[in-house]
Amino acid sequence: MKLHLLLNGFKIVFLSVFFLLGFKDGIAQCPVVPSPITYDITANSNTAISVNTGQNMVVRSGATYTGQINNLAVGSIIYVYPGGTFEPSGVTGFGGKIVNCGATTLPGWNYDIDDATVENYGTMVSGGTYNFNKRNIWLNGLGATMTFTNNITMDRTTFTNNGNVNFKAITMNSATVINNDSMISTGDMTLGGTIDNKGLLFAYGSQLTLNSGGNITNGCYFISDAAFNNSNNSSPMLVSGFIWQTGKNGSNFLLQGSDVILSGDAFIQGVDFSNNKNVLGTGNFYFSGNTINQGPFGNDGNGLNFYDKGPPSGGKFFDTQNTNPHSSVTKVPVLPRDGTFVPNTCSDIIKKDYCSKPGNKPNAGSDVTICTSSSSTTLANEVGTTKRWTILTGPTTFAITR
């Protein structure tokens, strides 16, 4: 089953089986097969196996393994070849590593040994439950797809994503999340810890909450269809990308945790806005509903722009203005953004994906992303207008024509 959602410039794909477009990329980056090979699965097998320290198990192309893994010790590896299928009935004693370059379905297990690792370079589906008692490591490779079919809470997790990850509801506590491509939930997404986002974090139809625990950096896309809540109080949230609260299933955008510092292409957009903290830096806000400010806004004098489409009465910036913004803050009208603008601080994976799709190379508009231009770009009938341009690759010169 596929559910395609066209987010303007981006096609977001939820898959219950596999994501064909990224599969070859995942195969291309598969690690070297471990050595020595202790258990070589060349045909279908359901034999119980213990993979002890220094031992390795491989599942060859065309083979399917469905047995019980009684031990996966520290220093051991299970490696699934492209074209191989790994569907264990259970895994106990997990302290080693699973490397999937084929198709894997995980049953769930207890994390009782630090730094047990899952690496996916193909297609991986998790329908199990996990007890996160120790540190754990997850890596989803370039073009790979990882799907969690149950609600999940991860603790002490380091999660690196260069492909496509699909969740139901997801909660991460004391986590480190490094996202360079697409992480999408169909339930609430609650992230606590250190977050370095240069891709798409999207709570589809649901709420996105950032809890306390570490540094939060958004260089690309935070998107929620319901509420957006920054309640992280550990360190400032750094924004050079786009935060979008779409208002489809809720309208509240709440800043109540740490300071928020904008830079570069930063753009924050939503319906109802409420700020209780310190907002600094340079960038744009666009809100169309009820707006409330109860904290310092723009006090560093760098020139934030807050546009309330309302507009507020009496020349105010916010509908409820319990704290006045700094004198450097402006309220210049700006147009709302969507997926047709790619911030420069997005990952190369996002930029390449955007630029490879037909029709995603606009040459005019309020805010424009040019994928490449080796010589010049002509702006017809644009005299007297202001444009914000992002050039993803190549040197560019501009010629204005009438």
C-alpha cells in the first residue's frame, strides 16, 4: 500500500513494503560483508542460531531466514545481502549489530547491552516492541526505507537518517537525532535531546513537540499539521530553515522553552502564535490567526520581521502584546511559503531530491529556488520588486529585462 502526499515541491511516500526510488542507492552503499562467516544462510531456514562474540551470520540473496536468534553478542554481526530476507521469530541477547542490505522485518527485543546497532541500507519494517534499557544506535542509509508499524518510545537512542523513516506515534527521550532526509510520523512526534535537522521532520496530521535535553538545530524543515510546541529548556533552538505549522488539524504554535535564534533563510509560519521566551536573530514570521507575545522579541537589534496577516489593531505587531517588541523589529508584509523554497542549510540529499523532480526549477515567484545556473538567469518584468534567491549549485549572474 502506498500513500502519496504531494507537499508542493516534495512527494512524501509512506510505504508498507518498500520504496523503489531509493532502493538502489541503499544497495550501492552497503558495507563490506563481515569476515569470517560463521553461519552462511544460502537457502530458506528456520533453525535457531546463537551468534557469539567474533562470529558472523549472513543471509544470501534468494534466501529467507525465519528462525530464532538466541544470542547476538557484542562483536558479532548479522548481515543481510541485497535480495536476502531476514525475518527472525525473535532476538535475545542483542549486543552486536544487524546490517540489512535486503529486506528485514524486526520482531522487537530488550536493549540490555550498550551500543547494540541496527544499520539499514535496504528495506526494514519493525512491528515489534522494544525495551530501551541501554544506549542504542540506529542508522538508516541513503535511499533506504525504515517503517515502524507500532507506536514507539525510544530512550538513549542515537538515530541517524539519510533515507526515509516512517513512524506512527514516536517519542524519543535523551536522544541524538541527525536527520538529512525524511522522518515522518502519522501520530504525534515528541523529540527530546539533541536534534540536528537538515532534512524533513514532519508530524503528518499530528503534533510536533520538542522537549528538553539538548541542542536543537533546524536547517531545513520542521512541519506539523497540528500544534507545534517548543518546550526545550536546555539550550537555544537555532533556526536557519523553515518551521511550518500548517493548521490542518490544530492551530497553536507555542514557544515556551529555551531562547529561539533565527539566521539566514529562517522562516517561521503558522496560524496562532504564542511566545513566552526570548526570540533573537534575523528572519521572518508569518501568522494568520491570533498572535500573542509575552517575551522579549528581537532585543538583540538584528532585525526580525513579524507579519501578522490580521492585522492587529492600534498599530501593534501582535493581537495581544503584553511585551513590546524591540524597535528594530519590522512588520513588513511577506507571502507564506510552502515546499517550493529550499533553504540553503538543507542537506545535499534534500537539494538533490528537490532538483531531480520535474517542474521543481522555478525561475520566478516571491521566493525562488534555482537548482543550478552556470551562466545567467533572466528576470522578466521584475523591475521594482524584491526577491529572495537561493542558488543551490553553480555561479549565477542576473540580468533584468523589461
